[in-house]
Amino acid sequence: MVPTSIKQISSSELAVDWDDGHKGKHNLPVLRRYCPCAACKIEAEEGEKAVLLPVLIPGRNELKGIEKVGNYALQFRWGDGHSTGIYTYDYLRQICECDECTQVGRE
């Protein structure tokens, strides 16, 4: 599975077309929340234990750029300067939010 097209279709949504015909969709706040870098994973784990309201950081969910990493992943650059997460193609498909993928998760 390899993306054939990646487009930001709104200020909060990314569309990914795949070589197998799948039309993926990702909400930017969700992509950021599921950032696979070590720092974000630790932050997410600690956040699950905390009862505090999330702190809003300007630019946190604003996509500034996308770079291809080899032939297996994408790296997103966010408005707050964060860019260390490497999203493998397999991982992007796992967290896809298109209607087809969210239906599969509900069955």
C-alpha cells in the first residue's frame, strides 16, 4: 500500500488516495493526537491518567508540510514546530477515518 495522492482538502482534513483504490480521510487533530513519536506517545499515556483539561497550543493541529520518508512513511510538520513523528503507510491506513474504515470498526 502506497499513497498515490495526498491533499489537504480543508483546514482540518487530509485526503489520501492509495494505490489499491482506497480513498482515505484523516482529521488533522486526530492525526496529531496519534503522532507516533516517542514524546507524543508518553504525553498521550500521561494524558490518559490525568483529569486535567487539555492545554490548547496555537498551531498544534495546523498542518504546515508533508514530507515523504523513504518508500514507507510520511512525516508531518505542524504549526507549533513539531515534526518528529514518522507515520508509516500501514499506520496511516490503521487510523483511517473514512466511512468505510469507521464502519468496519463498528461491526
